[in-house]
Amino acid sequence: MRICHVTTVHARRDPRIFAKQARSAVRAGHDVTLVVADGKGDALEEGVQLRDVGKAPFGRLGRILIAPIRAFRTAVAQRPDVLHVHDPELLPTALLVTLASHVPVIYDVHEDNVAFVHHKAYLPGWSKRLVANVVDRVERFAARVTHVVIAERAYATRFPHATFVANYPDLMAFDAPTGDVPEELTALSKFDAPLLVYTGNVSEERGALHHARLVHLHPDVHVVSVGYTPRAVADAMRNEAGAEQHRLHLIGEDRYVDHAVLRAALQLPNVRAGLALFPRSPFYDEKELTKFYEYMAAGLPTLASDAPTWRDLIEVEARCGVTVDPTNDQAVTRVLEAWIHHPERAHELGHNGRRVVEERYTWREAQKPLLALYERAHRSGQAST
């Protein structure tokens, strides 16, 4: 069948959309197109046809009002059997398309978008409740006329009939030879000092300042943060590290970082742990962070905040790391001292995580409900025409 993914927000090689979902559909024998809006042009990559509608003018307003029209004009021209959309701002146009043409739509919920509205710094405080209410109503209506996919189990509260497609790691990618180390990691690959690595988008809400402060808690550690980092956040991290900022390495300042670079960072020779020392918040406390499973896949122990859900996974189920109060410097220092001076402890925790992810949390299994959903959606579309 012809499957068309549509996003005007995510990068063209987004780990969930491109690297997992689109490539899995190609391997299953489907014709796959991904419509993006980044201005980098059309391309054919790993069997996925990329169609670029260009960056919309007028900033965020253009992305909300203009980009969806451009994207769906291109998507419909592909004559898809299934449309798979990934951004809430695409829903109004997607709903018009499916109601007019009977092409089945799959709406992929990557985040709790209603809660996430309150974390958008560019929205005035008075408007956040209004915007969150609009997003909630649009998503609830969409759930009645589209097929919904959720990236985390917690989202089933709002979408009880959704298909759960987890962001578990592709072990084939993690186990493949890294080849040439990306240039930005070359110097780090030669370090003798212990490295602590964080991967993913970087913000203060995702622990940026807690991670930067780690250089003050142990004289030997270097902190490596890999992922898109707004310039203001990078400046705040360097300020937090102060005189020790030469031991803070930021890869991705003001730019997107390909997932292959994240994987390569986790495979550097002297990495001792993966980091997720987030400030405690209701938004993140219930999230199943993809990085937890990727740290496990890389055979690394995890040092994370002590949210109950995180503790249950990391300390109880997988026994692959330690959770602590991220504001308790003494507790964090004790963990670092133990893992650095007794590396066999860290190695054992990393081994536990790898074993558990192989048994329970692989993309090889997570993709199966998605591929089955494509078949069901296709049949429903044929039946309605």
C-alpha cells in the first residue's frame, strides 16, 4: 500500500517517524512517502521518498496556518492509501481531507499535547489554558474519526482505544558498527576521563542545569550533552559550569543532531552513565523517556531523577541504574564516586539493562501493532469508498 507520513514540525530523519516507522513500512514492502517542511529539498533516503514543501513564512503563525495546506496538497498528490500525521496543528486539515476523500488518517500522539501547551514559553500565560482547551477538543474529535497511535502508555487515559506503538530502540541500529566517529565526537573518543552522557532535546525542564552542575560534584567527570540546545540554554549551562565549563561538552547548540550521532555518543569508550536528572514535574514524572531504553540498549547504567515511575523501571524492574533527588548534591556525588571508583558496579547495571531491553523493549516487537494498524486502516478506507 501507499503510506504517506506528514509532519511540519519534526526533522526529516526524526528517530520515531523516519528511522523507525517509515523504514519499517518500507521493509514490510510498502511504498512510503514522508512530507516535511524544512526547505532542504526532495530526496530518496533508505527507500523513503522525502517530499519537502519548504519552510512556511511568518514563523509559528505560518507553520500553523500555511504549512498544513502545503503539506496536505503534496500528500494527497501521492494518492496515499493511508495518511499518518504527527503534529496536532495538522489535525484540522487532516480531518477535512479524510472526510472529503475517505482516505484513512492515523494520528500519532508523540506527547501529551494538552499538558505540553503549558510548557511553551512563547505563549503568554493568560492564553495557555485557552490553547490547551482548543487542543484537547480537536484531539478528542479527531479520536472519533481517525485511528490514534500513542507513544506512551500514559496517554491511554485520554485515548483509551488507541494503538500503543512504543519508542523502543532498534537494536540492529545500536549493534551496527559505528564506522567513522562523527567529527564532533572524535576528541571525546580519546578521553581517559569518565564521561556522563545526556541525549535528546536540551532544556532546563529536561535537566540542563542539573547536568551542567555535575562538573562541580566530581573533579574528573566530563559531561557530554548531545541534542538540540537553544543558544540561551547553552549559555545558561556554561554559566552553571563556570570555571569548569571546559569539562562540559555541548553537541547540538542551536541545531538539530541526527540520531546516529546520539547513538555514537553512547558508544564512546569511556562513557560511565546515561543522564536524566530532570527537575521533578507532573509533566515528566509519568513519561516513559525513550532515552531510558536507549541507555539500556547501549549497555549503560542510568542516573535519573527519583520520580516513582522512573524508579520502578530503573531500580525495580530493570535494575539498570539509580534514581536520586536531582537537587541533593551529596546523593548524586555518592553515585558518581561508586561508579567511577568501582566500574564493575556500573558495568553490572548496564548489563542488566541490556538484558531487559532485549527481552521486553525492542522496536522489532513495537512495530508489529503499527504494521497491523496500517492493514486495518487500509481495509477500512477501501470499505468506505
